[in-house]
Amino acid sequence: MHKPYTTAVLRKAPYRLSSLGLAIIGLISSAASHAQSEGTSADSLPSVNVTAQGPRQARAGIAGLGDGPAWQQPVQAQSFGETTLRNAQATRLADLTKLDASTTDSYNTVGYWDYLTIRGFTLDNAYNYRREGLPINAETRLPLDNKAAVELLKGTSGMQAGVSAPGGLVNLLVKRPDTRVRTATFSVDDAGDMLASVDLSERTGERQEWGVRLNAAAERLATHVDNTKGHRQLLALAVDHRLNAAHTIEAEFEHSYRSQPSVPGFSLLGDQLPSAHDIDPNLNLNNQPWTQPVQFEGNTGSIRLRSDWGQGWKSTVTVGEQRLKSNDRAAFPFGGCAHGSKGLYVYCANGNFDLYDYRSDDELRLTRSLLAQLQGTVQTGSVKHEIGMSVLRSVHRTDVSTQAYNWVGTNNLADPYAPLAPDAALTTQVSDRHEQSTEWTLQDALTLSADWQAWIGVRHTQLHRASEPTGGAELPQSDDRSLTTPWLALAYTFAPQTRAYASWGEGVELKSAPYGLGYNNPGQILPTMKSRQVELGVKGLYSVNKLAQQWGVNWFHIHKPEADIINATYMLDGQSTHQGLEGYWQGRLGAWSLAGSAMLLDAARHNSAQDFLNGKSPVNVPKRTAKLSTAYTWSGTLPVTLQADVVHEGSRWVDPENTIRLPDWTRVDLALRATQLLSGQSITWRAGVMNLLDNRAWRESPNPFGAIYVFPMAQRTVTLSAQIDF
């Protein structure tokens, strides 16, 4: 958040309607005439059946392993449907940390975009996020109102992405047209936040070959934290048309806008961790008379052609585009004193902190991609092959400008809102970024016998990267390289609906030295950094009488090269190893439902030129986590469900030298919902309490931008909502 070296925009550029937008409008306006000229009559169309995304599944389509049940797939993944997200009071990606034990915070705060850590590795917002399987940039606040589900794929993802951090991938699934949907939702909380949204869908035509879905939302943003009032809007449209029995066109477009002041973190006081009970969690150090909101605007869309060629062969061609515009501003506290061998910035022992005027207006980010996929089945002797082939062409641009990042004075926690004079001079250089890549994928799922199955896959990426500093004082850099990332897995079904598996795979990260920081090698692109993962696991599905459950236990070992700053040079510096044990269990017995997961993680740095890091654990990574959700439903004329969510995260290190540790913490959230039938309509009433016991704790301790921050747990918040299905 508000990093002094973040990319920003060089040129002000109003949004223009792109070729993708024109294509979507053309699809909506002309598809009717196209249908009339189609050789296959409407009478030959089969009826359209749309199945809603399951509330919670232990699988994810982004894994690229087909539609088989979770217990058959040799990966660890989770998919959280709209119902699960609503019942868990999840309104942003950061809220996924309460639903999956392997997922934790990595600098998540009010008013800014979300960072997630999976298996101890922070995801790269520029590379590890997808929408409908296409790459997107998550350096914005991604809305969930029009999303049917959020998928998490855990572990090294070189098979699914040419370049990505090794923690995993996040994929957003858009709500598609369905048979009649008429839903309006209203919510309010005790901080003054108010939301109104609608979800409308309809299918029409003689065989329901046309579908349209509209989502809209408006929200007055407010939290208990000082100076965090704002607002946001969303408008999203999804349409589809079955041209004939074999071909379907789908299109989606969404426009979102959000404006809200952000909240920076607290820090150490010299060499001491202040007590979370002594700090007001509603204190916002970004609270000067000249403080401005962070603003995010996004336009994202895609068009897709699905085709069924018969005899088990299907293809999909998708083109997508995302345009983001941001104004990133803050009165930003950044150190004042230094701590430890790394010299990371912290607040001083007397409570002093330096305050900077940070402004990065008109940041522009563009992602454009084309994905063509072909899947089919081939039989060779006794072996069945499920073949998958794809090619992905992507372009990423970040246009930037020189930023303001100017020291304006020193404040103290005893009087944090004392006004200081602003300084908006544009003095800090950053860099434009341009990348284009072509990724070729081939995968074969081999059914060797009734009990044995194997997977072989490889992705070959051709990548061009270029960066150019905004001030022109440094030389631009460019790089062309090819990368190949294989993936292998083997599974054995040793009991009914119970399978053991082993997998191995690689992933790739690309790092380069930032401009404008006084480095000896500004802009230098480092050699390819390949991470490798081994995973062993057992998964099962069990259902008898009234008990239905799915479960899994797995061990993983991830080896990742690291890069760091040594003597003012950004360079490769040793490796980190993360190995851990994960488990999950989901089940239902009569009126009870339960979903739980846990992770034990051992992570350490090795072979660093900085001896004080070797053998040490990474910062902000708990050694143990457990997430539990349980619900009980009382049947009757007015069914009522009580749900409790318990989130436990173990202690974590605050500094790289492992001298200061955050204590572990536990949070309890409670929710009550009831569905009332009224004149052919239904109203689902929800009452939720986040942080029921109003615990005070330090929630996380990231080290971004060369500084140490700690974030407090938000105070107890009560939300009331009504979902009207009419």
C-alpha cells in the first residue's frame, strides 16, 4: 500500500471504448439477426440447463483437470460459491483468509487492494490472479457482487500460469445467465456502511437459447476507523446465446468504481512491540487536512465461443481485456527509526514517526489476452487419454509517472493528527512496464486402469519484458526469454472413493531491480527463478445414510529461489523452503453442517549471503492455522440457521532476524439467518457479528517497502441485511 516505489501513470488518458467493448455491444445488438440466418433451426436446440456453483467445493476449475469430483484430483484447491461468501460475511478477497487455513493476510487494510499469502508465499497481484481463467491485474479492489464463486488453487502453478509466485492462483467466476433470477439485497452495519444491490437474470427464446444477467451495486463505505468514509458502484452485464446445439457465445462486462481513504499500519516502537490493548484500532495515521481518498476504476470484459465437435472433443476461444485506472494518495507514515541487521524502518521508541506526502495519480494498467483451448479423448489400447491443449497470448502494460513521495515532518502517536504542511512535488522516479507472452500448453490425463491414473503436462512460455524509468535518468531495460514448466502426478484408488496421489511441478518468477532507489543495478532483470514443489496426499468422499463428508490430508514441500538487496545491489540470494501438512473436512449430518481446515507450516531461509537470515523463518507467516465453520438449522415454518466461524492463527515473526513475535490470536464470528416466504417471494434475513468477543490483537506483521508494519484486528462490527428473491 502506498509504496514509495509503486508504479503510477505518466499520462492522463480518459477511457475510450476498446475493441472488446465494441465487440460486446455488437454481440448484443446483432446476435438476433445472426440466429435467424443460422442453418440450424431453433427447434433443434436442446433445452438449456444451468447449474449454480456449489457453495463450497474442494476443487477448482482453474486447476485445468476437468470436471471430476474433488477426491479424484491430485491437487489441493477450494471453490467458494456465492452462498458461502454471503453466509461468511465475506465482501472482499481478503476475507478468504477466514475460509481456508492455508490462506493468510499479507498487508490487508481498509481502502486498499488485497494481498493474500498461500502456504506462506505472498501472491503477486500482477501475475497470480485470473478472471474466468484469463490473466487479470489485482492491483485494484476486485468487486465480488457479480461473482458466482472464488477459486483457490494451492501450490506451485507453473502448469496453469507461465509466470507466477509459488503460493497458488486465485480465479474469479462471473455470474452467468440463469433461468429467472430476481434478487435485491440491502445491508447496513453499526459503522454506517450501507449497501444496495440487485441481481437479475432471464432466459428467453423458444428453447431458452438467449440469456442475460445484470448485477448492480451501490455502497456508502464506512468503518469504525477514523476518516474512512467513501463510496463505490458496480454495473455488470453477462449475456449468452446458443447459436445451435454445438456452439454457444458468452460475453461479460463489468464497470466498477471505488473511492475511500486508506489506513496505513502501526509499527514497532524502537525494538519493542506495543501491546495491542494499548493501541486504538480505530486510529488512522492517514488523517491530515490534505488527505485524499484512494480511487480505483476498472473496466473488464470478455467474449467466449464454446464449441462441441462431437466424439468427446470440445473447444473454447476467449478474448478478454482489463483496464484499470487508479489514484493512489496518502499521508503515509514511514519509519523514523531503524531496527535490526536489515535496518528496516519502524516508529521510534518515543512514538515518533515520519510522515510523507504520497501521491500517484492516473495510474493506468492494461491486460489483454486471447486463450484458445481444445480438449478431447483418445483411446490407445487399454489406456484412455484425456488430452488438453491451449495457447494463451497476453499483453500487460503499466503506464506510470513520476510520483510525489516527500517527507513533510514528524508526528507522534500521542498526537497523531497534528497537521503538517503538504508537499506535492513530483520527485520520485518509477518505471513503465510492458510485457507480452505466448504460452503453449499440452496435458494428458491417462487412465491406466480402474485404480491407477497419471497426468503429464508441460507449459512453454515465450516472454518479452521491457521497463523504462519515468525521469529518463536511467537506461531502459528489456529481456526476451523462453521458459518451460512441467508437471507430473500419479494417483491410486485404494478404497471406494478414496485416492492417494503424488505430484511434482515447477513454477517461474521473474524479478528486476526497481528504479529510483539508488541501487547499483537499477532496472536490471535477474535470471529466471524456478520454484519446485513435491506434494503427497490422500483424499476421500464418504456418504451413507444422513452423513455426507469429503476430506483430505496432504504434505507439501516447496523450494523457491530468493532475491534481496545486498550492499545496494538487487540480486539472487539463496533459497527458502516451505514444507507443511494440510487437512480439511467438510460434512453434513442432518441439521448440522461443518467445514474445517488446518495447516502446520515449517518455513526457513537457506544459503543467503546475509548470515543472520539463514535458518530463520519468514515474517508474517504463522506456523499453524485453523479455520472452522459450523452451522445448525432449525426446521419449521420459518427455518433459522445459526452459524459460527472460528479463525485461529498461530504466532508469527515480526522481523527477518526472528527477534520479535506476534502472539497467536483467535477470532469468533457469529451469524444468524432466516428465510421467510411471503406472497410467493422469499426474504432471507441475516444478522452477523464480526469479532464477537471484541478481541484486541495484532492481526498480521508484513514487511513491505523496507519497513515493519503491524495491523490490529478490527473491532466488533454488527451487520444486518435482507435478501429479497421476488
